[in-house]
Amino acid sequence: MKASAVESSEISKGAPPRKGLIRGLSIMDFILRIVAAIATLGSALGMGTTRQTLPFSTQFVKFRAVFSDLPTFVFFVTSNSIVCGYLVLSLVLSFFHIVRSAAVKSRVLQVFLDTVMYGLLTTGASAATAIVYEAHYGNSNTNWFPFCRQYNRFCKQISGSLIGSFIAVVLFIILILMSAISISKH
């Protein structure tokens, strides 16, 4: 009889920390979503406002670089904007998980949508990274010359916007893992 009393007290002591853990993960999820939304918004705005005109332009010919000249950068801005919008909208669901820690089906839906957005963000960032690499270093085999020697400000701004996007990619990995842990504790 004493053994069953000890076991029941251990079970009851073990239950509240699990609920506290899930609530803590939900609060951290909410905070990380805000940080990721800021990072993707900054990346989209940073890339979307990138333009530079060289000073030796003539009346008829202007040498300028704009992000919209390259479809990959347009995709980057679009993907970051979509993911930022999703993160802002998912704050409602994340707040719901703080209030109701026992919700499982909505967590599964959120993990699925997070994974889709993670894939979209990763593709946009990776494609833009390939173009930025070519802009910095060129490719002598295909006679693509690096144009960052002429367009320094343009290249610094597009490189900076990649940093914010990859920060959001890492945050998405953390968010997905935290959601998986939270689901497994139910």
C-alpha cells in the first residue's frame, strides 16, 4: 500500500511541470515568431528598396542596378513577404496555445504550415544567395564578371538582407522542433 501511495504522489508531482513545460514552450514560440517576423520583414524591405545608379551615367544611358532586374531577387522579396505575413497571422494561434496548452490538433496544423513556410523561405534565401555569390565573385568559365566592384552599395544591401532571411530560417528550425516537443509531451 505504501508503494502505491509513493507512486501516485510521484505521478502527481510529475504532471504540473509537464504542463509548465508546454506553456513555457508556447511562450517561447510566441516570442520567436515575433523575432522571425521582424527578420523576414527587414529582409524583404532591405532587398525591395535596393537600387544604385553609377555616377558616370550619361544623358542617354544610365547604369543602374535595381533588385527587380533579377527575378530571383523578386522571388526572394515575395517569399519573405509571404512568410512574414504568415508569421504575423500565426501569432493568434500561438497565443491560443499559451492559453490552452492542451490543444494538439492545432499544434499539428501549425507544424505542417511552419514546415511549408520553412521550405518557401529556404528556397528564396538559397536562390538569392546563389545570385549574390555570382555578383561578388563572378564565374570565369561563363564570362560572368563580378559587378559588385562597381555597385558596392547595392551588393552590401542585398548581402545584408540575406542575413535576416537566414536568421529566420534558423528560427523556423527551432520553432518546428519546439512544436514537435510540445506535441510529443501530450
